[in-house]
Amino acid sequence: MAKVALFIPCFVDQLTPEVGLDMVRVLRRLEFELEFPQEQTCCGQPAFNTGYWNDARPVAERFLQIFRSAEQVVCPSGSCTTMVRNFYPELLAGTPWHEEAIKVGKRVFEFSEFLVKVANVKDVGASFPHRVAVHDSCHALRELHLKPESRELLRHVRGLELVEMPYSEDCCGFGGTFATKFGAISAAMGDAKAGYAESCGAEYVTATDPSCLLHIDGILRRRKSTVRTIHLAGILAQTASAAERGARPAARESAR
Amino acid sequence: MSNAAHEFLRSAAEKSADLAHRQIIRRGIDSYNAANERGRSRFLDWEAARLRCQEIKWEAVNNLDRYLLEFEQRVKDRGGHVFWAENSKEARQYIADLATARGVRKVVKSKSMVSEEIHLGPALEKLGIKVVETDLGEYIVQLRNETPYHIVTPAMHLNRTQIAALFKEKLGDVDTDDPQQLVAAARRALRRDFFSAEMGISGANFLVADAGMIALTTNEGNGRLCTSVPRIHVVLSGIEKVIPRLQDLATLWPVLATAGTGQPITCYSTLAGGPRQPNEVDGPEEFHVVLVDNGRSELLANVEEREVLHCIRCGACINACPVFRTVGGHSYGTTYMGPIGSVLTPRLRGLNEFQHLSYASSLCGACTDVCPVKINLHHHLLHNRRDAVNASDRPWSERIGFMLWRWAVEDSRRFRAAGWLVRLGMRVVHRLRLDGTVLDPARPWNKNHAAPLAPAKSFRALWGKHNGNN
């Protein structure tokens, strides 16, 4: 199988490493040869989104230098994938890195996109006997135009019941530094989202973006909700045998 | 932080916690969404219609000088007057002078956001002229002494009960919450005003260059009454509203109606192009068009931001915006609210004072997705942010923060060390039960969230240990 380079977003690396590990498990099960370029840090999105383009630019160039030789790059975040594919060309317009940005952007894929559109896999052999609702993360939905991919993967998970939550396409309110600069607005948006998740009877909310989930999880737990969050990779990583062995607790239960 | 920013933060926090407000707006937007979806389905190809509208507006905005002069010439040929106002003050002054010279005591207005932008109402009232808003929503907010909550649905934040109580108090002759009877009461009151006013002021949805006419749409017929009954008709419009050809309305009118309210076409579509002609039986004796610049030329000169002038003020981006739905239209404290307001206001009124609006967005992009003229709204928010930073107009703490961030992420060993330190700090704060308190460096996050638990090891550490085989 083809070689795949892992693009692990900075906050996944530091705060939710299990998302990266779960993605690794799924890709290994599909027999991809994986590499993790150790030099990688951050794609530059926090600075770019806050307006610090001059600080984001060298960080973007650094990213391209690290990943330019990779055949395919997979990332467990639609947002960071968007940064590279959709925003690098604008950020680096007029610099020697512009062409490279466009080229690398075509080889960077969000995880569900990679599975369904590149690897052509819908059934990854996972088992997760729970009711799950999908939150459509904004960047994956509107910048990468991904929506059916995650649902297609979930429909092939043993025992999983897919439920639709109302307003699944509404932003959860994370928005990077927005969540801290405008905490009241962000929390209220998250609160609405949490309410929709609770109303649809799901046990779990899943998404392709760990940042949305970090936000929704913090709001749900603050509401003392019974609904939990789990990244798509977390669901796809679980197999019937692992569940029987009780090898891993579901989702981020360790963090509760 | 500017005063406007302070006020925005205060009001936004208050509205964010107002669950009754959230419910009213949700209901309003839900019914808009349903109508809008039906409306779009009536188009053979909605995307093609958007693309066509984008092309028309692009052509108009990029040849603004030519089309505005053509419009002016044709209006003058028919005996109308055109006044070019560089700013709010000039526009206000022209209309005030005209009203004074003609002895106007009452003005009826159909909806015009430019009139809000230039604060026309208070200026006329200062001269002792009574100004009556005749759009029902505008009429309601005027009775409440409020500004419009939304550019298309100004009274969206009010429910039937609140409007019933307002009418009972202000109009006297109605005591019911039946919508039809409430509308009838407003109609009775407004009819008297239409026939006693000496001046009618309208906005313009489009200025049609080749016809030399304004295109005006209203759902209540009030626009038609404002433009035809009073002796004097004054049109107030931004210069960006010009379009090349009458024929362009074939696409723009239905698209505007669909994006605005989901209607196939707005109920009353009016073209007006000058005073009553010798062979005509009705219409105003005088016809004035006030073309307002008020910062638009500067936007036009900015190639990167120019497309913001394509906006046809349909309100679709506002309805799609989750921030608007949370903070409500009044929190913005500006004439234009929601995404278009957050893009436009810092450009028209100063990045220094209004940059906070460009930051008050999660950049979800829902606005860009629905814009019928395909303005890349959330990218313009990013541009505004970039320009604020480049103007060294951001807080010191943030600038130092990003200096440190860059130092950390430009080297993987530094990044690893910084990450380790942050995780250690998070664990210590958590152990001491300080999450979300003033002693918590992550307070801005933790005061609104249950704190995330920091893992002992990073992904790279786990990968290094087992090469990912865990």
C-alpha cells in the first residue's frame, strides 16, 4: 500500500493525542505504511486567523518544506487541512512558495476524505454499538465540501445507529481564538449545539475536527450532560475484538 | 479597546445569555430557512443565478463611474435632480435644505438603510419635521424608539404579544394580538400620513443606468405610496447600487426576493425615474436622487476588498450567521449588522474603532455559502484582521503572544518543550482545583468549559516510543 505521512495538528499532538493514535490504528488496519515527520509543529492557522499573516507565513513555509516530499498527507482535522489546501495559496501569494503550496495542498487530505475518496474504503471493520450524531465541522463542510463521507463511514460500523441532530451544520462556536476573545458568544453557541445534541437522543457526538469536539465536550461536561464526544477516528478505531477484550475505554472517558 | 468594542462585548454577553431572545430568533430564522429553501428550489439552477448576479454586480462596480454618469444623465433628461453626497453630512444637509425650502412638515419614508447610515431621521426631526417610517417593521421599531434589528426584517426580535402591547399604547384604537387586526391598525394610521406628507423618501434596491430609473421593492406597497403620493420624492442610495441594464432586473429581482425572504418576487416592484411628465396623471412634482459615497469610493479603490460593494442588502448572510443569532442585531451598534456589517463597518467607519466586529466571528463561512452575489465574506473578515495587525492596532498581550507562539513552533524541540510546560501547568492548575479561577492562565477557556484533562504524553512522544504501535 501507498505511503502516508501523518499531519498531526499541534493541539492534537499536545492535548488529544488519542485522536492521532486512533487514526494510526485505522490506517494500519488498512495496511498503509505510515510515517510521522518529527519536525512538524503547527500549520500556522492560529496566527493566520488572528491576522498575524507575517508570523504565519514562515510557519507555513516550514510546513511545506517538511511535507513537500510526501506522496500523500492525512490529517485528523478538516480545519488544519483547510489551512494548507485553501488558505496557504492566499497566504503565500507572491512568494516563491506559492506554487509549492498549491501542489502540497492537493496531496493533503482530511481523514474521512482520505478514506472515502482516496483509499476508496467505506467499511474499516469497526464496531461501535452506540447511537451517534454527526456535527458537521465548518471547515470540512464549507471549505472542503465534505459531508456524506463521515456518515458513509459510520453507516458501515457494526452496531452503530446513526442519528441526525437538528442544525448539524450550525457552527459549534469554537472558532479558534474567538472562543477566548468572545467567550460568552462562543459558549452560548456551544450551548445551543449541546442542546441539539441532547435533543436527538444520541449517546455520542462525533465530528471530523477535534477542535470542535474539545469545545463541545467542555460545554457538555459543564452542563453535566450524558452525551459524550468522540472523534470519527475514535469510532473507526474500535473493533469488536477490542471491545470484547475491554482493551480501551470508549472515547475520552479517561478524561472524565 | 474602543468604546464601540466595549459596548459590543457588554451587549453581546447579555444577549448571549438571553434564552427567550434565542428562541424568538431561532423561530424567525427557521421560517425564513424553510421559505428560502422553497424559493431556491423554484430556480432551474440557483447556482447559475448567483453566478449571473455576481457577474452583473462585478461589471457595475468595476465600471461605476460610467454607469453612475449614465444614470445621472437620464434622470436629468426627465427633469429629475441628482446630488452627489461625499459623506453623511452633505446628504443630510441637502435633504434638510430641500425640506425647509419647500415648507415640508411631514415626511413618509419607505425603508432605506442609507437613511439609517446617515442618521437622516433625527436630523429632520430637529427641524420640526415629522418623519414616519412606513415599512411595518420599521414603523414598529420607530414606535419603540429603536434602530432596525435586521436590515430586511427590522422587528424580527419582537413577538406578537409585544407588538400588540406597543400598538395598544401608541395607536390607541386597537386592543388585540390578532396579526391581521394589528396590520389593519397600522394601515389606518399610515394612510393618513401618506396623504398628508409633502415629501416621500425612499431607498433604492437598484439604480438602473440604461433606464435612468430606480428599482424599488416592498412587500406592503408602502414604497409605491411614498414615491407617488407626496409632492416631492427623494431617493437615497449608496453609489454601489447602480446596475447596467433594465434587463438585469430579470435576474436580480427574483434573486433578491428569494435570498431576502424566500419569495419568488417581492410583492410590489416599482420603477421610478423622475417627476410627473406632462402626459402623466400622477407622480411627484419633484424628483431628487441623493447618491451617497460615505467611504464607498475608498472601498472601490481597494482592489482586494472591492467586491464587498456587490452587496444587494438581502440579509441572507445575517440570517445564516450563528453569531448574529446569538448576539442579536442591536448588539452590533451599527447600521449594518451580521457578516456584511462586520466586513463593511470597519471599512466605512474605521478599522481602529470597529475591528472587533471582524474578530467577532468563528469564521464558519455560512455567510459566504448563502450570499446571492457570492461575496467571499469570511475571507474579507480575515483581510480586515490582517490589516488591523499590520496597522499595529492590536493589544500588546496578543502581539507578544504570537511572538512567543512563533518562537515555539519554528523549532520542534522548542515546540515539544513548550507543549510539555503547558500540559504540566494544566495538570497543576487542575490538581489545585483552580480551573477557571483568576489564578488559572487558561481562565478565558476554562470559565466557560469544563477543563480538558492534559494527557501525560504527547502524540510525538507516544509515536517515538512505540513507533505508533500501541
